[in-house]
Amino acid sequence: MNCFKCGFVLTESDRFCEECGTAILKEACYECGAGVKDIDEDGYCLNCGFRRELKQRDHFEVSLDLSLAGVSDRGIKHHRNEDYLALATVNDSQILVVCDGISSSTQPDVASQVAATSACEALTTAIQQGKNPEFATKTAFTTAGQSVCNIPTTVSINNEPPSTTIVTAIVQNRTATIGWLGDSRAYWLADTGSRQLTTDDSWLTEVVSAGMTEEMAKLSPKCHSITRWLGADANDDAAPGMVNFTIPGSGYLLLCSDGLWNYAAEADKLAKISPLSGEALIICRQLVEFARNSGGHDNISVAVLSFAT
């Protein structure tokens, strides 16, 4: 690829042309300089036809078996994927982690990846050591928080330190232990009844609990603001919200970022998007495709553990 002003050869990591000093916007076309509005969802420039190579992080899938899988997708409107997910199985237990990097922070894509991988590793180690799920979850959140705080970065008055939401699940003997910070969610979806398992750490949740109507709260520019997260500027000790849930029968446990639930926040609506049984990876793909077809305004990450009986 070349600088659209002077033709100098560029690399993917270049932010400025070394020859003429032109800023190379990551969301712009490298060939003609067209803005993000002229780049379609497949990476083609609508102005000159040049196609940027899509990064592996833009869309990735994880499938550990027929019942446990996850999919993360950049969506349509964003120029990079700032979500991440991690899955594991250990000692007949299943572990699911979904993180959504906070876009206003520095290196949100790094924050989500570091948090998801370190939390999954900490959960795996704790379960291998025979720790109970509640202890394992608290330990994992502490570990993930420290890992995010340790990300090398330069923070200025205009940049917040790396930060991310997180939701985790440990499933043992049909009991799910859910932990979370922020507005990434866990749901149980089934023919016999669906429900949201987590409560958003958000401004909207707080003011509605205090008596404001949800309709009125959603009119505020603060309605999508979260109140808790992992990061150096978090205002507490990163102790997660936690809940235990007994799997009642067939259906599936869903962990997801707001790139999905913004289009179907109620559990009953989510339950209608895909079959409530079957291969987990197929379910994940259908959920992601639903979000993309609904506008794809944010990154989309889903992790599913399905139960046949």
C-alpha cells in the first residue's frame, strides 16, 4: 500500500508517511485517503475499489466442543474489534469469559484481550486446585484487573487508561457461577423460560432503581454510561457482582457484549433469534448475524454453553 499523497510505500503499522508526513488514518483508505464512511463492511473503498486486508481479530471463532463455543466480530460501523472472549474446560467444568474494551480509553482492544485471557487462565488454575467457584471468580477478577493496570501505555489528560467490561461463568454440575463488572451480560435462554442473570453496572440502572422511569432515563446522554469496570481508573476494588444459577433443563447459557443485547435486551426477544438447542457454534453465528443485520453499530461477542436436557 502507498501514501495517497506522495506514493511512498507504507506498512500496516504506519501512522504517518515517512516521506511527506501525511497522517495515515487507520479507518481511511490507504490508496485514495477516503474516510471511514467510504469503506464498506468487507473492507473495500467505495471511492477507488482498494481493499484493506481484514485482520484476524476482526472476526474469530472458538469451538471447544458441540456444546461450548464463542464468536467475536468487529461489526459493521467500527474499524477494529475491541471485544475479546476466552473459553476453557477443566475437571468437568466449563469456563466462559467475554470482555468489551471501553472505547473512550487507551488501547481498549488490548485491555479486553488481556482481561479475558488472564481471567480465563486464573479461573482454570483455581478450578484445577479445587477452589470453589465463588473464590475462583473473585481471584480471577483481581488478576484480570491487575493485568489491565499493567498494560504499558502513555496516558495524557485527553486519554483514559486501558479499561474494559467483563462477564465470566464457571459451570459445575449444572450450576453456573456468574461474575461481572460493567454492562456485558449473561442470560439463560430456554423454551421453558428465559431470564437475564446479570444486572448492568450502569448509570441507567442506578437512576431507574432510584425511581426514574426507564423511558425517561433512556433520553439522557448518560444512558449508556457504565459505573464499574476493570482498569487503573476504576473507582472501587474490582470486586465482581456475582450470582449462582441452577440450570433447570435444556436451553443455553449466553454471555455477550452490548453489541448484541442493544438490539434485543429482553431475554424473551433474544430467545427468538436462534434455536434454543443444538450446536453452540451455530447458535453463536446466528446471534452475531442478527446483530450485524440489525445495524452492527458495535463490536459483537457471544459465548454459548448449550444443554440438551
